[in-house]
Amino acid sequence: MDKHFVQLFWEIPIIFIALLLLTRIQGKKAISHLTYFDYIAGIILGDIASACLINQDTTLTISLTALAFFGGLSILASIIGMKVRRFRLLAEGEPISIIKQGKILEENAKKVELDIDNLRMLLRKKDVFNVADVEFAVLETDGSLSVLKKSAKETITRADLKLNNKEEKPGIELIIDGVIDEQKIKEANLTKKDIENMLRQRKIKSVSEVSYMEITGEGKVYIDKYEDKLT
């Protein structure tokens, strides 16, 4: 029987116990709250642990030493981050505004490489199907999106008002990144001429000035320009 194969029978339990102890010492954190640093640190720890099991040139002693050293640095970084906010912001980053006063902040979205399609996906996960309904949206350090709806769109059920149920329809995107979506405008029973007229009514000369445009299920038009004027 191969010597390395026999070693695995006692190396695997030792590595398993070392990882178990290390994760216990590091403490618990919900998966949804893990930052990019946490993900990367976890991947590196896994690579270190598997090194001696896969690579015959890496001894168990070296792997355990590397695990202890890297794990110790990770724990130390967590402790410092809890006590020193500047260090925590440096390691984990800070939340960044994506929508403010109902306007999409394209520059901030570019910094975090968030395009319109992914932004709408994150909004849908928050049960928001119209960008026009959003007053503020903040991208958190764990990649989730926190959303504050406009006051007129706050959650009040029709049952609370004793009204009959009404069919809700999601918004249809008409312009994305300065380009008209021809398939979508057909879906909304509109033409390019209709879009141009809507823009002209709002003193917008060209489609290229528009970052995003949609028509809500209620028939309201929402337009976000690249150059937003915020107060």
C-alpha cells in the first residue's frame, strides 16, 4: 500500500480537528453577513488545510503551522476591527449609496461594478419591481442592498384599507445605459417616437443622456439621467 495513502488516515482527522478548533475560536457569523475578506480568508484556510493532503511535498507540520499563523492573523484582524473603526472600514469597506432621492448614482454604481440589470435584480429580491418606487438604496459591505421606499409606496396592505385586490404589474425597462430596448418598448405598446416625445417633454434632448428609463405597472414613467441634480 502506498505510504502517502496510509498517512491520509491520520492526517485527515488532525486537519479536520484543527479546522474545527480554528472556526470555533474565530466565532460565529451568519453567512449573509460575511464580507469579501471573510470569504477570501475562508478560501485560503481551506487551501492551506488541503495542501498536505494533496501535495506530498507539504508536510503536516508545515500545514498546521501555516493554519495556526494565518488563522491567528485573521482572528487578530477581527479583534482590531471590532475596536478600531478605521481598520474595520479599511478591511471590510463601507456601505455606498446607489440610489439617492430617487436618482441612480451611476458613479457610485461603477465603483462597485454594479450595472442596471443587477441593480434591478437586487431590488426585486427586496420585492421592489419599480425603480421609481425607491427613495434610497444602499449597497452593504456583504453585497446585499438595503432599500427605503418612497413614502407614497410604503407597505400598507389593501386589506388594511378594506379595498378589493388589484393585479400588480412589474415595471418595464425602456432605456438601459443610454440605449432603447426595442423588445421592451414593443411589450409596453410604445414606439421609438413615443420614447423621444416623453424625453422631449422632460427637456431631454438625446436618449444617450438617459441612464435608465422605465414605465411602471401603473403607467407612470421614471427617468434617470447620467447627470443627476441632487439637493
